[in-house]
Amino acid sequence: MITAPGEVALVSEGYGPIGADQVLAATVLSGISAGTETGWLRGVAPALHRQWKPERRIFVDGPGRALPIAPGYESVARVIECGPQVEGVHVGDLIAVDRPHADWHLLDAADAVGGLLSPETTPEQAVFFILARVALGAVHDAEIHAGDVVVVMGLGVVGLLAAQQARLNGARVIAVDRYQVRTDAAERLGMETITATEGVDVAVALREMIGPDGADVAIEASGSYTGLNEAIRCLRVTGTVSTVASYHGDQGGLRLGEEYHRNRITLRSSMTVNGCPQREHPRWDKARLDATAQAQILRGQVSIDALITHRIPFEDAAEAYGLLNERPEETIKVVLTYDHH
């Protein structure tokens, strides 16, 4: 649980008897979604400070969600017990579930069946399934064409997945991050890269690589207004930015009076959940995005092999969050491991 800004604690909670239509699963691996969860950890997530009104789909002034909050939504678990009425899932099956970081999960059978993984799927593959769908949604929203030049700003997990998916669309991809460990990962995946160290003008450097007009499309996955501003600056006239990051707190660095206005840039928010239908619905929906993103990983079209940089035991979760909060330059994907006997 995130108990206060900057504070993480393990909390013990019991669970009752397993219902006739319920499943008990023991977690094998869970992934920390760095952008979302560090926003909660730092106390800057919008939902902590404003009220979301789902019926009107706006934030309004008023108290937001209160801490403590159970973070996480990328859990892979093994079924260890099934109620007598459960069908479609069995003891020993591996499932992927949208549940917080925890040793155990007591689930309705429908949720377990919905997350059932094929026998050849590894926990390491499955822990990327949700973010691979998020990334694919951003690629769809960017409307990338074969031959486009695409700049991906921010090479955390979502950025590195989206960069590979954009390349599958036939794009030339330029991958940008300020952290060397992440541009190194992109280079191992065959990407052209720009490391945005101090003094580097990314938009100028990109034009030196590809030509003076700039890129056709940007996928903004950094979560910073500075990154968003640089994504805009990288584009040719009438280019499109697809934003997939979580933006938190009050940030500077976004100057909409400059290239955004002068070059008539389209800014497009990508959101695959929270009641948002896909832009190509009903031809594409969340279920189809999920299935496609998973298939890309299982077929090896999208590689996750080098993305896990840290494996930290669940009991040391505070260390994992401290690493992401204080030394993000060392990380790509941080996962929690679980030891069940």
C-alpha cells in the first residue's frame, strides 16, 4: 500500500472462504507501472487532488481519492484452488489479472477465465501484456503509415513497446530518452536513437538525421511536458502527436504558442480504458487490442527480453519504489517476485 506520499508499507489482510464460483491464485510476478504508480507515490496524481465525476466525465474541485491506495494492475498468478462450480480454469493454470501487488488474489471465476494464459506463455511475457495493449492503442491513435518517420519520446516500457509496434507498421523510428540505459535498449532492438542529455536540442538533432522537414508522427511516452513540447517540435507541418503517458502535477516546459501553433500540429490523447471506445470502434475494441498485443509478444514480433532491469522480492517493495522514484535512470521495467512454498 502507498500509505502517504513517499511511503510504502506491506499490509496483511485476510480473506474468507473460497466461494463456489471463486478462484484462489498465488502471485508469481507483478510489474510496477512506473508512470502511474510513481504519480501516486509522489502524491501528484490528479485523482488525489480533484474529484472525477464519471457521469459528466470531468474533474471538478473537491477532495480526491484518499491514501492509502493499493497500487498495481499487472499481476501474473497461478491458480491453487477452485470452488466447486468453477469451469474453464483449473489448479495449476497461469492467469494474468488486473489486480494490485499482493501475495494472493481471490477472484471470481469469470475474471480468472478471462486472464487464462496459454501453456507456452511465460510469466515474464504475460507481465507486459497490459502495457503492450496500451502501447498498441497509441500506435493506432497515431495513424502511422508505411514510410512514415516516427519519433518516440520516452523509452520506458510503453515507449519501447510502441517503438517496436510502430516499426511493424513500416515506419522509420527515432527513439529518444535522456537515460542512456534506455537508448541502449532501443539500439539493441535496432532503433536509431537520440540521447537527450543536457545541451542537446532534440528537434535539431532529429532534423540532422532525417532531413529539415521533421518527423511525420510522434508518440509521447515520457510523461513530462518538456518531452511533449519536444515531440511537437520534432514534427513537420500538420504532424500528429499521440500521447500515451500519464501526466502528473504542475509542470513547466509546454509552449503551445510556438511550433504547436505555427505548424498546425494535431495533439491526440490515447486511452484504451476508462470507458473510452477506440477511435476505430467497432472494428477495433479493447479485446481485439489485447489479443493483438499479446500475439505480437508471443510470436516474437515485439521483444520484451531485455526490458526487465530489476527483479525485487515482494517483501522489499519499498526498495523497488524507492529505486523508481530516486534512480529512474537505472531502470526500464521493475518487477516484484513472489516466493510461495
